[in-house]
Amino acid sequence: MERFSKNDLGSHQKINRMAKVKKDKVTKTPKPPKEERTRKEWSEGELMDAFNLTRIITYLTPEMEEWLNVAPPVLNVPEQYIFEKALLKIKKYLSGWQEEDLKMKFISPILDLGLLEDSDQVMSYFDKTISGIVENIKLTVKSDFMLAKGTLDYFRTPFFHFQEYKPYKNPSGDSMAQLLEAFLIAQVKNNNQHPLYGVEIMGGNWRFVTMIGKEYCVSEIYNSLNREQLLKIIAILRKFGVILKERLMK
């Protein structure tokens, strides 16, 4: 019969204890790192508090003032037809539309009239989920529309941020908060000091938003059911195309 000395027995016990410690270290579930803290739904106020943001609504920042300083657009015959058709649709059917109806039947043709379209340098993206680590907090949001440098389905540098389409009926979440999340993520991805541009849409109401650093500026409401105001919305969208080419792309 094989015999073990006390020293042998002590060695076996030591090995067993070490194996147990090693096993515990392997099987123990670590706490998630701070940067993995995430929330599915933020309110505008919560984002302002968490990231020390300042909302400007009593005056226009230079970026916003430049953007909104537009003349009524000159529409050619095909554009005038699209305009009249879109205006008639929203006046007649808005009260019954859901989010996807609003996006496809009205906002999409208005974006076309605003000349926000793909080019060799910029791609448009619909319903794109974007995420990033902002000040050790993970943010994830679904962008309804954005313009960015990109290749096919891969985007790199967002520019025209991020339209949020929320109808009057059953709005899904805080649209301004979702827009701000997209801005914060874009600041991290872009890693530059350029301002960010976007729109919050609630039914027929459009509010233009710019953000630079920790400050974001919100315009007055533009009612897209009003002919003159809808024309101004189109002019403002076209003005962004000029800002994009002359400033943001450089």
C-alpha cells in the first residue's frame, strides 16, 4: 500500500487550496467596468444633468443664426409638384399617421427638396443604431436619419445629425433626448470642434438644433403645415448643404 508522509499530505492540501482559489477566480463574475453603465431611455433633463449640458433658447448662437438666415427657395417645376403634394398630404392625413407614415410620406420628400442626399463624400443613413462611450457612460440610440462620411453601410464622421421622427400619436421616447444622445456620440466619434446640426420633429412641428461643446441651441418651432414656414424649412435644409461643403468637410 502506498503511504504518504505528513509533508506529502501538507503539499496535497496546499495544492488543493491553490486550485480552489484559482477556480474561484475563474468562475467569479466580475463587476462591469464603469464605462459599461448604460441606460435605454434618457430624458432631456437627465442628459443635461449627467453631462453638464446647457440649453439655449432665449437667443440664437452664431451657428444657429447663420443657419436660419435664409431666403425662400426657388423651386423648379418638378420640385414644386413634390412640394404641393407633400403639403396636401400632411394637411389631410397627419392626424392619422404613425411614425413610419410621417417619415415615408412627408419627411422623406422634404429631405429630397432640401437636397440632403448621397454624394461621393457624404452618405445618408436611415434607422441606424449608433453607440459610443461618453464620459465613461455608454450611450446607444437609434438615429432615424443622418448624413455622414461613410462607405456603403459603414459611417465614420456624422455631420447632419440626426433627425428624430415622432408623430403626435404614440411618440416613442423623448425625441430631444435621443437627438442629444446622437450629438454626444458624434462628438466622441468626430473628435473635433465642429458644431453639430440636427432637427427634432414632433408631428408637423420642426425645431432646428445646433450643438457645440456642452451647449445646444434650439430654434423656435416651424409649422410644416404652413406653406411659408415649410418653404423656410426647405431653405434651411439647403443652407446646411452649403455649410457642410464650405466648412464641415474641410
